[in-house]
Amino acid sequence: MTGRTPSGAGALGLEAVGISMRFGGVLALDDVSIRVEAGTVHALLGENGAGKSTLVKCLMGFHRMTAGQIVIGHREVEIPDPRAAHARGLGMVYQHFTLVPSLTGTENLVISRARVPAVIDWRNERAALARFLEAMPFTAPLDVPAQRLAAGERQKLEILKQLYLGRRILILDEPTSVLTPEEADELLGTLRALVRTGRLTVLMITHKLREVSAFADTVSVLRQGRHVGTARVQDLDQPTMAAMMIGERPAPAGTARGTTAGPVALQLREVRAPDRTGRKVIAIDSLSVRGGEIVGVAGVAGNGQTELMEILTGQRRLESGTILVDGRPYVPSRAAMQAAGVRCLPEEPLRNACAARMSLVENLAFRTFDRRADDRRRFWLDRARLRIHARDLAARFRIRAGSVEHPIASLSGGNVQRAVLARELTGTVRVLVVANPCFGLDVAAVAEVRARILTVRNGGAAVLLVSEDLDEVLDLADRILVMSEGRIVHATRQADANVGVIGRHMAGRA
């Protein structure tokens, strides 16, 4: 497999020395110095917008830092671009996927090598990949185009790609956000075992403090673009880590649950639709959510949750069946959503709920740009009003952006999430459908988002929460459903939930 690092190569240390980064008038990093020892797992914590992604993109050569040095293996190096980073043994799994959507997993892995023969012997390549996967504790579908894979499957494939390329320093940006707790522990346990052999060094951006405590050796914290501390994990408890991240500002308080559910607001009857591969059927015989209720849908990635969201947002056509909102037939469209008070936060909001190159102002106005304050039709754009509206939402939802006129793609993942949530929760909400709403968010932002969802629920809206984070479902849902192989296979009230039973249904072993 030409282009891979020799298997006998050892782990390398990595050091950022006095790194500063400016974007125009915004100082994103201010004299940040962090040392990652060879053969360790080093966690990087911080709120969204703290500078974590900017720092690692400097290390990977995506950004040319304003000041500072990078040291690898005790030598100062120049990393002008990602190719140079790869040559130095650095690999990264990004929060936003980098796979070629139209290519299969096998094709993505093979073409990722530095040198690919003009004529590829696919038989030998598949045999080599099979041997490689035998040493991995997890796999991903290799014969399906990446665009058909669920987020969790794509995340696994991204990590497999870096390990396949033999990287000696692996940077992970929220590696377990779309994995079940069991998958996350298995993945991180395997990476830690590779680290212990002296073959790999891991720098991991995460917001899951439990994973830091369980798998990291050392943790560094960024706050508002500055390095505020590094310590051995064994010397810190989780409240101390959280306090380092948010400083003197306390995390948002939780919102008390309401107690009374109203009439059924959202209902699916005998719904049938093809899955992403076109070979299986999504079959939802009955699913209902009452006003003032959160119904959580749990499941391992790739079992129909993505298709369920696409059905409810109008991105996947029904073969048969009916969707009802407040007892009336509902066919998703912008006009129908507006009229029925249906709002959505899909997974990967930058790809599925935003126009990446358009400004934050424009993205926040998608629901209202053609409506007046009295909800009558507007026939021209009032750009001044839209800017005022955007600045108001940015302040209320703590959206951090250099300017509301900047493209929404320039925001961090967490701020994109906040922006879409701000847009969808403004106005009358009768039904809220959300998927993985806390994907990639920090401790304080998770508490804030969950509090907002509970507030909507307590206001009488029906909330359907699709999440691959079982802890999130258990924390928020009043009733829990489990999807497996495109069907609802288990249902329970939250008060009666048994994690072991839910896990067996998720794994298809019940």
C-alpha cells in the first residue's frame, strides 16, 4: 500500500509554541502554547468559539498562523499546507466530513493514499483492506457511496482512513459525537491501546468530560482564544474541567419539565419509504407525539434515523402512508411547515439546513424574509430589518460571529447549530423535530440547547428528538422509541426505561 507510513514507525510528540491567529480584526488565538507528549492521549477542551478548531487547523496547515512555531519530534517544522502536515505524520478527522460523497468506502480509502497506481488492482486492494479491518474493533460499509452513509458510519470511515494511512499523530475533532456509548468506548479504547503500544499520539477535541476522564492522559483548556491550563487528567475532576472551560460564568440552569401532555400533534401512520441504499424499506407503522411531550428515538447509526428525518423534512418521498399534524394531512414544504408550525433541526445543519455561502443574516431570515410583522406577505427585502433581526437572535442565542454579514460557513460548528436553532425556535412552534441537537457542543452550550428544547416542550409543542446519544435521549425524553433496521422495535416510558434492554434492541439482539 504505497504512501503509508511504515508500521514500525513510533509515535511523535507535537508542540504548539506561542501560536496567534488573526482573521481580520478578530484575534482567534492569542499566544497559545500546548505540548502533546509522544505516545499519549491529550484532550483539548473549550467552549465553541474558544479557538480549538482554529488551533488544530493551524497545526494541519489549513491556516497560516499569524505568529508562533510548530514542533514535531523535538524539531521545529514548517507546515504551509495539509500535504506538508501529512508528510510529517499528522492526520486529522474533522467535525465536518471530508469523504468524497459519490465514492464508496473502499474507493475513498484507496484514493486517500499519497500515491495511487494509474491502474488499480481492486482485487488486491480489497484483500489488503480486509486484512487491515481484521485488526480494527469496528468497521464501516465499504461498498456503499459515502453520501448514503449515516453520520456515525461516515465518522468511523474517516477514522479508519487515517489509521489506514498509518498516521503517527492523529487529531480528532469530536470523534464520538454520533456514536453510541458502547461504540464510543470501543473506539477510544482501541485508540488508547494503539497509543500504549508507542505507535500513535492522539490529540482529541471533545466536550464529553466522561471520555476525557476515562481515556485521556492529559488535558488542555482554551477559553476565548487563550490557553488557560494544562494538567494530568488524574489530577482533575469533571466539575473542575467544566469550570476551567466556562470561567466565572455558570452554565445555564436546567429547565423544569412540565407534567401534562396534550392531544396528539404529530402522527405517522403506515409510513413506507426506501432507505439510503434503495435495498431496504423504512417501515413506521405508528409513531405519535403529543403536545407538551418529548419522544426520543434512539438507535445505532444507519438504522433509519436519517431517513426518518428526511421524511419529516420533505427530503425523502413516501412510497405510502400518511403524516398528520394536529389531525390534518401534512406534506412537508416551506409553506406547509410555516402554516402548521413545524420546525426542524436536522443533523449536520450546515449541510442540511443552511446555505453555506450565504451570510448569517440571510440564513437566519429563511423563515421570515417574505413576511411582515403582521405575517402578511412582503414583496421586497427589507435588509435593514433583516440585519436587526439577525443581531437580536445572535445576542439571544449567543451566536459568536465576527459579523452577521459573514458567510455562515465561517462559524464554528456549535455556532452554526445555535444559528439554526435560533431560526427554528423563533415564532410559533407546534411541532419540533430535532436530530442530534448537541452534536459537537461544549458543556455550557449543551445545557443551553437542552433547556431551550424543554422550554419549547413545556410551552405545549410536540418534540420528536432523534439522537444517537443515548444519554441525551434518557435525559430529555418522556417516552423512548428504538429504531433498528428501519423499524420501531421498542417503546418505553422514560420512567420505566432499562438501559440494558434499550441497548439490546439498538444492537438488534433483543
